[in-house]
Amino acid sequence: MSKKLFPNFPLAFSLVVSFFGFLLIGVLGFKSPAFQESFPSQKEIIGVVYGLICVSGILAALFPNSCLQILNLKRREKCAYFKAMPPSESEQEKAVSQTFNVRGHHRTCGNFSPHVFHIGSRTFCSSCTGLLIGGLLALAGTVLHFFYNWRIGGSLILFAFGVSGIALNMLSILLFDVWVKHLVRISLNIFFVFGTFLILVAVNEQAQSLGLNLLVVAYSGFWLLTRIALSQWRHDRICNACTIEDCGFRHVRGT
């Protein structure tokens, strides 16, 4: 049985750290005595740093393949493929890749149909669409909150909604991916990104701590990277379970 049927240790560790982050931030932000800091331009600095995280998420949604290459998540599968296949069979690889194309950065074999939707002749990734919309909403909220002093109120409720958005997204990929359809998948990913914004706003209004805000920003980036790695693991698992013998993507994963 392939080891990719279960999360590898780095991914499992990232998930544990991610869920521990909810507890850590909640305790520091709501259980510890609130304190004020008079750091000059504190809100603006947090807004700029978090805004860069939002922009990174937007770019990851717009260019998912480039993002995976930057994260070095595709190098291993390429190396395994060319190591297992002699150079003389490169024409066979080309023929297979033409049979099973990549659209919306997903394979067109049908196993990934819940992951994509179509508008006319174009194919779009449901998750990336949700991440893109969520990133744009979070970026707009960041500008309003940190640069125009827009206050929402209800810090504990905001924090609970933010944690729910991130946790539901990760759990849906880990446990319920096969049953999640297009609109739900889009909504979950919007909720995921906007959830990080809600957590940041809740902590900022509750504690007014530069260090704690930076911790939330750092965790926001970490949650995004964990979610990308989790999605890649899910894609690998789908390919590992595939029974199509002449699929080049299946051979890439060494099954």
C-alpha cells in the first residue's frame, strides 16, 4: 500500500501545529490580561504585513502550478518519473500526457471532476477560485480595518468564526473531499482565507499587541502553506487510487 494514502509526517506535524495555533492564539488573546502597546504606526505595520500574506495567497490561487514549484512539491514526482522511465520512452510519455491533459491545474480523467467547474470552454479550479475571492475580501477588509479604522466588534465571535473557517476547510480536504461539490468547495475556501482575517481583527481589537498580531500573521501564512500541502496530498491520493493503467500521472507517482 502506498505511503501516500496517509499524510506523511511533515504534513501531519503541520496539521497538529496548525490546530495548536488556534488554542495558543485564543489563550494569549482572550485568557491573558489584555495590554496596550504604544508602538508608532502599529496598526499600519500589521496591515502591510498581513496584506502581503493576502497578496501571496491571491498569487497562489492565480498561479497554482508555479506555487507548487516554488514550494518544491513537484520536483520529487518528476524525478521519480524520469528515473523509472528510460529516455527512449519519452514519446510514450508525450502521448499519455496528451490523452490526460491538465485543466484548472487538475487532470481531465474524471477523478478530479468535483475539484473543477466550467464556464463555456474554460475550466477553473473550485478551490483556487474560493481562495482568490477570499483573498480579495480579506485584502479589502485589511485596508478598511487597519488603515481606515473600521471596527467590527464582537471579538470572541469573530475569532470563533475565523477558527471554524480554517478548521472546516482543512478537515474537509482531509476527511470529506470526495463529497464536497463545487459551490461548497468555493465557499469553504472563501471562508478559509477570510477566517484568517477575522482572527487577526479579533485579536487586534481584544489585545492590541504587536507581538500577538505578528504571531497571527505568521500563522496565517503557515495555515495557507499547510492547506496547499494538504491539497497536494489529496491529489496524490486520488491518483494513487486510480485504476487507469495508461495514465502518465499515475506513473509519475510510482503506483
